[in-house]
Amino acid sequence: MFLPPYKGLLLLEDGSAFEGTGFGAETVVTGEICFTTNMAGYYETLTDPSFSHQLVIFTHTHIGNYGVRENEEMESTRIHAKGFICRNFSKVFSRNNAKSLQSLLEQYQVPVISDIDTRALVQKIRVQGAMNAILSTQKNPDLNELKQILRNTPSMKGLHLTPFVSTSNAYEITVPNAKYKVAVIDYGVKMNILRELTQKGISIKVFPHLTSYDEIMNYAPDGIMLTNGPGDPASMKYEVQVIQKLLDHNIPIFGICLGHQLLAIAAGCKTIKMHHGHRGANHPVKNLLTGKCEITSQNHGFAVDSTHLSDQVEVTHINLNDKSIEGLQLKHKKAFSVQYHPESCPGPHDSKYLFEQFLNMLTSNQTKGLNAAQSK
């Protein structure tokens, strides 16, 4: 059973404090505080590896009210968010064949603080920017000790977090009669990326983030997927070197979120730490190639720097709120990427066409290879 409610305390890097109801694991956690605007999909959010080392605020008023269908709604094998912050936490839920969100937070020892003014908290982050915070659900916390722990918490900038979330061993998911094989480089992959690929009839092999170029190519893939994940892309030197070798091979590449940022760095661009990032399921993005707008799901605190673009890339998508870069394609290469999440679950689904675009690229590349072989 969940521990009885007790005082919860949230301290921010700027010295502000929020008191509320604490429950779940009786512990202290630190990390960068961020907010997501999703009205649904709270369990998908908590199990998204991209939230590693972060304290997540849910801006929607009621969280937990429809429970969790664990196997269907997990984006990884566990909860990755360090802490969970909300206004009203529902201990009752409506769906049949579901579990309470409470029980799963207890299972993964994740602390929760509720009954706080999340509107004021989000406004502070929007004005002052992303910052570190410490969440205590201890019954008698030592305030001075908490402040010292918070001072010693490293900034997200410069953190290489992929080792905390990437698979340790490569594994395959084989689709009967698959025409294509895709190597998925796991920087913190969401399960729905794998589902989208296999539903397209593609067999996949998921590789750890430090896999060498030679080991990837020994799989003889028809294409490469660069996945989402947490941390600062500028810290991932080895991963970028592998991507550069893959680009030299001119194999089709599709990057999502962190994979998008790494592809951009490999092509000569730079990345920046954003003021407070983009997270939620309602971000408008314009496709510059078609002129159409998509409503997208996003989760990132870094972005490709629009002032340091390589002449090797073309911007394909922009965010309509702040004009930040949301998509790129490489000139003279079979590679493209987006900052947002076309695999998003529970939605929106405006951007799923990108998986079809990748499939078409695999088909075109294979056809050209066959034609070239037949002409010899």
C-alpha cells in the first residue's frame, strides 16, 4: 500500500519553495524541473526515457483519474522521471482492466507532491527558465541539508545521460516476410518508435548507444533510426562520430528528438540549451516543404541552433510559437530528422506520415541498388 500522506516540499534553485502533500516513496530527489501540458498520457510521459533526471510538473488539473493499463501504455520498462508534481492526484480511476497510478509510482519508488499551485510554478519556469529543484517527501526534512544537496546538483547542460537509459545488449524484433531491416540506435528509445517501424513491416535490431559503426553495418541494415533520449547532445562525441560514418556510407537515416540533434551535429551544426524547452501535445509546427501545419507532441530542452547551421542542411520544419528549428534534411544525403515526436501516444497523430516517408526512402534506396546491380 502507499504510504500515508505527509508533508511534501519542493525547493527551486532560485530559492522559492512550495509545500504540498507528499506520498509514494519517502525520499529526496533532485533534477531539472520541467512541465508538460498534456491532458492525457501521464503514464506514457513518466515512462519516457527522455525524462531521465527530471522532475515533471503536469499542468492538467487532475492526474491519475483513468488509471494505467501497464503493458499498453508504457514507453519503456520503467518510470524514468525522478519526481512527479501535480495539482490534484486522483486515487480513484475509471477504466476497467487498469491499475491505479498510485500503485505503479509506489512500485518504482517515485516520490509525488500534489496540492500545490502548479500554475504559479509553471509561470515561474516560463519567466525564469529551466532550473534545478529538489523534491522531499521525508517526514522531517532538514532544510539546510536539502539546500546543500540542491547546490551540488549538476546542470542539465553538459550531462551525458544516455548510459542511464540505453539498452545494454542488442536485441532483434523480427517481422515475418519483412522487406527491410532497420538498425535502431538506442539513445533512450520509446517503445512506440519500435511499434511504428514493425507495423510498417520492418524488422529491427536495437543497438546500445556505444555500438561501433562496423557492428551496426554487420547487421546489413537498409536504414538507420536515431532515437530520442535525455541529456545534452553536445556531450555525445562518440555517438556523433558513428553517425558521421553512417552518413559517409549514405544509408537512409531518420532521426527523432535527440537523434535529430545528433544528426545535425554530425552534419556540422550546433545545439543550444533552451530557455525552458518544449513539452506537451499541443505544439504547432509548420512543414516548410508542404506549407501545412501539424499539431505535435514534444519533449526537449535542447535544440539545433539556427544561428550556426551548416550549409549541408536544409530546414524543413519550424515551430510556429518561437520559430525554433523542428526538422532538417541533409543535402545530397538520404537523411532527415524532426525535433518532435511523430510516434506520439496517445497523440496527436498529425506527423505519422514521417514513418511512411522513411519507408519510401528505404524502398527508393533498395530499388536504386537493384537497378545498379542489374546494369553491371
